[in-house]
Amino acid sequence: MKKTTWLILIVAVLVIAVDQLSKYLVAVSLPLGGVWSPFHGAYPIFQIVYVINAGVTFGLFKDLGLISVGIAVAVAGVIIIYARHLRSDQRLACVSLGLMLGGAIGNVLDRIRLGYVIDFIDVGVGSTRWYTSNVADIAIVSGVILLGLATLLDERKHRRSKQSIAGGIETPHLPE
């Protein structure tokens, strides 16, 4: 197996472990709807709120059921296939794919095991609540952002390489 694949799998397994452990700890420590503010003075900006999400993002599409599981499995498959085409120098892309894969699997495990996803990270200001999420959701969003950044950096590196070849100018290799 390629080093890139190993890196993706290691990141994914870490995300799944942290996600599932954090959801378990919330479920056994708080009643459904229970609230805990772990940092003095953080309320109402940040708190732990035990809620369940039978839908997908933002609680939408509650009737999708197994279709949402199928979509997540398909996304995981695309990530695995895409990973096979990465070069060994694309470590940031590997980390981003591992975050997305781990997040997708973390939420799928909840949907298969429980029929819903446990959410608990609540961020907002005053009475304005934003999205309540979990470690898997944060990993997915972070992975998408990092993949965009990795793609931009890789394109920039590729463009510089083309320019140096076309101009006959050698550029020093910068550490990645």
C-alpha cells in the first residue's frame, strides 16, 4: 500500500476514534437536551449540548434514512479512489482526505447503530444559535477547506515548475 494511502487511513482512524469517544462521553454524561459549559465564561458562545440529528446537514432531509448512509459510503469510495492518484509529496491533500473519510465514517457509524447522529458542539452568540455539530462534522469541513488549500498550493507549485522549465530558470526547492 502507498504511503499516501497509509496517511489517509491513519488520519481517518484517529478522527473516527475521537469522534466516537466524544459522542459516547456526551451520551453517558448528559441527558438528551442537557447542556454543559466546559470553560468558565464561555457560555453562551460555546457549550456542549446533547442533541440528536436524524437529518443530514443542519438537520435537513430527515426522511433520507438509509439514503444518507448510501451517499456517505459513496463519498468514502470516491475519496479512496481519488487517494490512489495522489503523489507522495501531496501530504496536505492526504490529511484532508483522511479528515473527510474519518468524518463520513464517524457519522455513518452513528446512523447505522443508532438511526441518528449525536451532535454536541454548540457555538453561537447570545440567543443566536449556530449549527450544533460533532467531531466528524468539524473534520469533514476542515478536510474540505484543507483540500482546497492543498489544491491551490499544488497548482501554484506546478505553475512555478512550468515557468522555470519554460524560462530555463531553475528555482530552488522549498521545503514542503
